[in-house]
Amino acid sequence: MTINIKNILINVESTFDTVFNRLKQFEADYVDTDNKIIINDNLIDISVLDYKLKIESKVNTTDIYPILNNLIAYLINDEDNLYIHSVVISKDNKGILILGDFKVGKSTLAIEATKYGYEVNSADQTWIKANEMVLGSSFNKDKNGISFLDKKSVNKKIKLEKIVILKGIAAEGKLSINKIDNKDYYIKNIFRYSNWHYDMPLLTKYVRLKDTGENILKFIKKLNIDAYFIRGDEKKIMEAICDRKEGIK
């Protein structure tokens, strides 16, 4: 498999389906290149430009996800581009970037959004540029296992109009919406969903992954999209979003 990330071509070899699933959104025609990703039962060997990582020990499958996302973020992140743990939904090419911790309910909210005429454009990680989604992730881990979004939906350029930071989904839960007006607090809360891929210790063998924090901060400081903390029942949240009530403008 060959992938293309920001016009950098990389050959991929692995015994793990997770590797190919994770990189599916970047798939390109095969080329002969020195850039490589090799992940097998007892080896992780990544050599892409100046990104080098070699671990010769039993590979813990839970480490594959942060390692691959760390490489992707390292190649994408700069002052004008950001790779962020998120879901994107849109209607008429106007999008909402949904942030939140793992298992907080981002996918649940996205599924509910489809009942209101929204399309899901990114299921897990999103490449954004300025106020626009460039490429969404089709790879989706949900309660039914692994599924994939339609390729057409993840390759759309979506204008992002608001950011929802999901604090929790609860059936019949009280709706709570608070706009983030303080810029420092805004930066701090968006940053945490962009840095997990280098801040997470590996169990395979402890190594430090590439820190992309400086570029993340530069990007977020220039970001100009209203952000809201939201908690409550997914239906009430979507009704508030669609009706532009309860403080969401």
C-alpha cells in the first residue's frame, strides 16, 4: 500500500489490518519510495523524511493507533494545517467540528445528526485548514466494531461554522450550552484534542513520539470559529443546533 500525506509518498507494510484501516483515507497509487512504514508482530520501523522510529519488540496493538496518528500529525501540522481528534457533520457544506474525549459520545451525536439532515464527513480524526475541513477520516470504531464512511463524504471541503466540545451525552439529560469567550481558555481546550498522539506513553516500549505542540498552538491562535461546551441528551443538543436556540448562534 502507498499513501500520500501532504504530497509525501510512503510505502506501507504490515501484518495488522488496523494499520491499513487507519491509513485508508490517504491511499494512493503505488510508487517506489524510500519513505516507509513497517509494522509487524515484533517490529515497528518508520522512516519518513526526518521522522525515524524503530522498536524491535512485541508490538502492542493499542500502540499502533497513537503511533500512526503521531506520524500523520507530524507531517500535517503547521501554522495553516491541523490534524485533530474530532468528528465533523455538515449540511449544505456548512460544518460543525465536534471535539471530546474518547468514548464521550461524539459518534452518538453524529448518528443523531443524520436524523436532522446532516452528513457525517469525519468519524475520528480530521485534517483542517483555516476554517475548513480538508480531509475527514473514514475509519470509525463504534459499538458494532469497525465501519467506514463513504469516500465521497470524507473528501469534501466543508466550511466549519462552529465547534462543539462535547462534555457528555446522557439520555434525557439536562441541556447545558456555554460559549467559550476567553481566548486563552479557547486555545487550551482545543489544544488537548490535538496533542494526545504524542502525549500518550507507549506500552510496546517507552519512547517519546514527535512533539507537534508548537505548530498546534500557532494554528489554534489563528482559528476563528465560535466554540461551545455542550452536555445533555443528543436529541436536545441537535434540536438546539438546528433551531439555533439555547445560546448557539
